[in-house]
Amino acid sequence: MSQFSIRMRKNIIFIVIVLSTLVIKAQERIDTNSGISKDGSDKSYKSLRDRGEDDKKEKPPITDYKIITIKNDTTYVDTTLTIQKDYNFNYLRRDDFELQPIHNVGQSYNSLAKQEEKDHVLPLFGARARHFNFMEADDIKYYHVPTPLTELYFKTTFEQGQQLDAFFTVNTSPRLNLSVAYKGVRSLGKFQHALTSSGNFRATASYTTKNNRYKMRTHFVSQSLLNQENGGLSPQGLDEYLGRGESVGQESRFADRGSISVNYQDAENTLLGKRFYLNHQYDILKKTDSTAMGVSVGHIMDLTDKKFRFTQAKIAPNDLLGKAYVSEKLSDKVALEDFSNQVFIDVTNTWLGKLRIAAGSSNYNYGYNSILNKLDNSDNQINITNRIKGELYTIGGEYTNSYKGFQLFADGKNIISGDFTGNYFNAGAGYSLNEEYNIQAKISASSVAPNYNFLLYQSDYVNYNWQNNFSNTETQKLQINLNAKKIAQLQASYSTINKYTYFTKNTNEAIVPLQSSNTIDVLKVKLIQGIKLWKLGLDNTIMYQNVNGGDKIYNVPEVVTRNSLYFQDHWFKKNALYLQAGVTFKYYTSYKADAYDPVLAEFYVQNDQEIGEHPQFDIFFNGKVRQTRIYFKYENIGEAFRQNNEFSAPGYATRDAVLRFGIVWNFFL
């Protein structure tokens, strides 16, 4: 790990210690009047009408602690304890229902449903298996708080290490907010050479002038995501893990996963990223109660650097990764520099809604430091370039409007000049009867070039060198969402994909990028339902997928289900503890899951090994005391009573039974 990352961690830990000592008394002061509702929600703040002026300043309502996205969607700090909070209490800090984690924390995830990338017109950087925890510009939140706010997240990992996410924000004035946060994870893992070490540092600022005409939001992010790579279980390791062959009768020995053989123990890959982002605008004509029209101009700048490197001390044994140009100190490095600017004008009308017209440019530089000359299978000389670089120009727009429960929205972008072609378009409408019942329909279409690592790749391994001129992948999608809060939520989509691009192995067992000439149709339906009776709750999430035309290319399970049965109640004097305890069952039908390649940090299509049809049970015991949520979970408890022999990807084991603990603690100064 770099000296910068080490220094950053030390600084964040120091800040957390200082903040903790400052806020303990403030926490106790706020909690003096705390109370918890029957659903675990906070009533830590009395109505401002019942307070004097001094008390107002000390204890503002929790709804004043606002969290704002770059799209201006606003929520507030939520310290309740719900079943959804239990689902979100993980490495990603979001619901991972559609993901199957590889055995170590932060290693990667196999997809139970193909992950949809955010709208874009340029190719994406590769190493997508490392991007689950990579924070993009749209993932960064901004804040507005009446008093300083701190949140500490902690969770145990596997063997040596821990997860920590420390966050602090303050408004130095009602118009200027600053925040700083660091998310660090280190986990040794149960198997040999499977260490995860990652850090996500982010700092934000938002500012509004006194007359509210000028608004600015900016952030800086620095990220380092490292994983040791062991190539999965070796042939001998598979026998040891499954308890067959010479390993039969030695289950107790191989219960120590560190004694199971892996393919190699000298490789690692790292995804690095830095980004400076600025979004600001000025109101030329400010919309007021007496003015039906508002006009503003703005500018968005995004300067992003990404790097990915794979290193290995010696060439992989038994030609696992093929032949190499060097026998030791293998090192693959690729970088992307992307500098984007966008100017826009917003026109807002009371009756016609809000319209944005935007024009932008992107300067991109992806590649390597040398040109590669190689021989193909017919001994013909092939030259592989080292760079994909250029500049392009785009034009786009957005529109939103709402009237008496009806909503209309649309957005799109198109490349008008440059070496790439690409576009996307979304349009939809919705209707909200009230806060509990709404419906939304949306259509989408996009055409975008495959990711950069499909187009150009270089490596010290001979087979991992290519240059392609693939066509754009084209996708059309229809989506309908129905939400009846007290009954169920239904999300249904039908997608058509043309020229789908993927990695797979050829007849020589070499990883190659390919593009399908077939049309792939994907139907996806997800039902979310929660039932509460007395002090019991039942939460169900069921997903159904059907794929046509993507046989042996687009592999996903047909059915995925997660069901939680839990008990919740208040315990002890003055309802001091809000308790939530239960069991979660997760299951998905068998399917030929994608396999993982450590050189690319990508998943590739395989059609030999199936995983799934293996129920997983997690027992949880969660509690809330004042502003602190405490989580205990016995994960995959069924494996505690028998030898685990399941897989999360071909050659990679699932997690064994393990008891884990964690907390989320909010401080309000």
C-alpha cells in the first residue's frame, strides 16, 4: 500500500478519535429527551414550538440533517432500525440481493442479475469486477446540517482486519457545508493469499450565495482497491475442499481453509482512482412566487484518473494463464485520463416544468506505454497500438414536470463529433395517488462502444494481448414499477440487447473478448413484499429472470429469493433498547455462473460448472440504543453443521459459517 494511503488512514483515525471525544457529551445531551417509536424510529427531538430560542439551537429536528444527491434528490439522516438497514449493513453499504459474494470481504461479487451501468456515451474503464466498491461521481452525496454530524460504521471481517467508514460534516454557515469521509477495509480471508485492502477517501463542499443565485457543489475522491489473487482452488485444493480422493477422511484438517491448496500465491491486482468534480450554476432570472419563469446557466467539470495494475512474482504454474514474455516480475499497467466539461442552461416554468439543454466535450487518453509486436498462430506479424485517445463533443438535454400527482421526465445525450459514436435516451411518466401508491413507466435506448479493455489490452501474458474494432452494443428497455407501500412493490423490465460483448475462453483455453451477433431478450420481474403482524415481520424479495437468444452467453439464475422472518420489540426501562431478531433465507436456482479472471479483474462466460440450488440461512440479532445500531449476524449457519462444498464462482468457495459483529453510530453536536 502506498505511503499516501497509510498517512491518510492515520489522519482519519486521528480525526475520528478527536471527534469522538468532542461529541460524547453532545450525544448524551441529545439523548436526554430521546424516545423510540414502535417501528424503531427516532423521536429524539421535540417540536420546535415547545422550545425556547436557546433550545431550538441545541436540538433541531432530525429532518434538518439533509442528504442531497447531485440530481437534487433530498433525504435526511435516518437512524431507525429496519429490516432494510440489516440488508444494507455490508461491505458495499447497500442491498446486495442481486450479488453473490466471493469468499473474502471486498474480493468481488458474482452477479445473480447482470449489473446495469449508469448512462454513458464513452467506453468504460475495464476491471469491472473491482468496481463494485468504486465510488463514481453520482455516488457522492452532499449535506446540509444545522449542527456538526458524525457517523461511524464498523464491522468485523474474516481473520485479521476490519471494516471502518468514518464520516464527518459541518455547516460553517447556513450557506457553506464541508464533509470528509474515509472507508477502509482490510481482511486477510480464510484461504491462502486472499488479502483485501481498500481505501475510499472523499471530501465534499457545497456553497450558496446569500441571495441564492449562485450554487456550487464539488468533491475530491481518492480510491485504492487492492486484492491478492490466488487463482482459485487448485485441482488438489478442489479435492481437499470437496473431501474426495486422498483427502477423504481429512475433513477436520481442511476445516482450516488456510491449509487448502490454491493455484498460486504471488499475484495481486489494484484499482486506483482520483477524481476532482465541480458542478456550479448561476440564476440569471430567479424564479419567485411572483415570477413564473426561472433561467440559469451552469458548468460541470469532471477530471478522472484511473489506473489498474496486475503483478505477479513468477509466471503462473502449469500454463494456468498461458505463456508469458517474461518468466518473473510480471507487471501489467493500464491507465485512463478523462477530462470532461459540460455547459448547460436551465429554464424553469411553473406550468411547463424544467428543461435543461447541455453541450459538452470529453478528452480521453487510455492505454499503455509501449507498442506491442507479436506473431499470430500463422506466424504473421501483428502490431498492437498502445493508445486510444481523442476528443469528442456531445449535446443533450433533460426535462421534468409534475402536476397533481402526474410526473413526466426525459433525458438523453448524443455524440455529435469524435472517433466514437454513442447515445442514450430515457423517457417516462408516473402517477402518485399519495405517498403509498404510485406507478411509473419508462422506456430507454442506448448505443455505446464496449469497454476499453475489450478494444485494447496488453499484458506480459501472451494470450492477453488484443486490439479490436467492435460495433456499439445497442440496448432497448421497457420498465414498469408499481408501488403499493402497504401491500407490495413490483418492478418489471424487458430488455433487448444487440451486439452483446463478453469475455470467454477459446478452444486453446485462452481468455478472449467476443461480440455476439444474436439478439438477446431479457425479462426481469422483482417482487418486494413486507408483512407485519403483532411484533412479527415477514419480508420477501423474489426475482424471476428469463433469457432468450443468450444461451451460453448471458447466464443468470431463473429464480432468486430472499425471505426474512423476524421479531421486533422494545425492551428495558423507558424502551431503552429496540430489538430486532430473526432469520434470513436466501436461495437461487442453479445456473452456469461466470468465472473470474484475475489478470483482467473481469468475469468471463463458462458453460461447464453450475452453482446454486444451495439454501443459505443467516441468523441476526440487531438492537438500537439511542443513536446507535448494533448488529450481530451468524452468516451461513447451515455450514456450521456440515462440510461446506459450495461455490460462489467456478474454483472459488462460498463463505463458511461465521459470526460477525458491527455498529453504526451517529453523533449530533
